[in-house]
Amino acid sequence: MGCCASSPLLAAVAGSRTCDPLEGEYESFPIGGGDAVESFAFTVRGDQCTTWGSKSGMNTYTMRDGVLHHHHHHEITAQVDGANRRLTWSHGSRPAYVSRPAAGEVPRKLAPALEGIYESFHTSGEAGEKFCVTVRGNRISTWGEHTGRKDYSIEGSTLVLQGVPCRCLSWWPCFLAWCCGVLAVRGHLRHDGSFAWSHNYVGRRAPEDRFEAATPEPLTSMPEPLTIPTMASI
């Protein structure tokens, strides 16, 4: 699936920005084989790498000599194979999972400018959570610090939630959630690239992830002064 924006508004807002070739969407599999256990988005900002997991939420790492080191759980590391974009995770003494790019992902140096790291705030001013945004065609995915992954389709300037992962053990809590409108969460994409959500939250780009538009190149030489003819020269 490509990264091109099919919505005119999304195309107008997005543009493109440079990104680390390791950035993108990934899936994790047990070393011994089996189905994917989680999907996550991977962002790189300087020497800090962050995974935004569909189940595990936000986790931050430092890259040293091709190895990711978890900031808080030091037993968690990942060997980075940059050439093949593979991450081999160790949760202790031996590898446990391997992560590889999700289906359709390709190496890239440019990403839609709408992609990045955001902060959410309630309209009352209370801070919410950080989240990452990825754009794939007409799909916009948010990867929350605590809330995991949510996929939206964009219709004009409206983001329509495709579904909420159900983590309960029976259908009854999900039915109550549906009755309360949880499954009807929508977002409005503003021209400045921020999000206004129907459950009274606003998402704005995080301070550490803001980037400015290109500035005009400085003049290398001053223009010649304008000569105004005098009466004597006429």
C-alpha cells in the first residue's frame, strides 16, 4: 500500500518530509514461527527510537552500535538489521520476537508531512496522551501512547474510525461501549495539520516534532541601488 494521499485536503496538508529509512509500520512474530503478535509504528528522532505498539503502547529506546536499548526495562533490547529492516528482540537472555515491515511497506526517505508525533489535549485544557500518525493511501492510523492503534478512513476532511479493538472477554462490554458512541469517534482534519476529535480532544504536533516550512535562501549579494534621474540628467 502506498503513501500517496487520495484526499485533496490530505494532499494539501501533507506534502512530504524527510524521514529515517527505518521508520514505518512493522509486525512482530515469534522467533519459532506463528502469526503476528502485534503491529507497531517505528519513529526515529536523533538517537531516540520509539515503538508505538497496537498492544504495548509507546516505548522509547536509545540506539547504540546497532542495538536498541529500552529506556526503562534494560533487559529488553533489539538487534537492528538496517539493510533488511528487521528488528530481533530479546526479552532477557535469548531472542523472543522478530519484527519486519508490514505488508506493502517499502524503504523510503520521504514521508507525508502529516506523519509524525502529536500530543492530545481535552478542550478543557487537560493533557491527554502522545500519539504517532502514519498515512497509507486513504488510511490514517493513530498509535496511542496508551490506547494503541486505531485506523481511520478519510472522507473529505473527516476521519471515520474503522473499528475499535475489543480487549474484553465477552460481547456485553463492547455492546455498552457501542451504545455510548465509542465506536462512532470521528476526527476533523484541519488545514494546519491538527486534529479535532468528536470526543472533545484536539491533537497537535508535539514540540519536539515540529518542523518549519522551507525559508527563502539568503541573498548572496545586495542588489544594485536604484538610480533616480535628476532634472540635470534629463
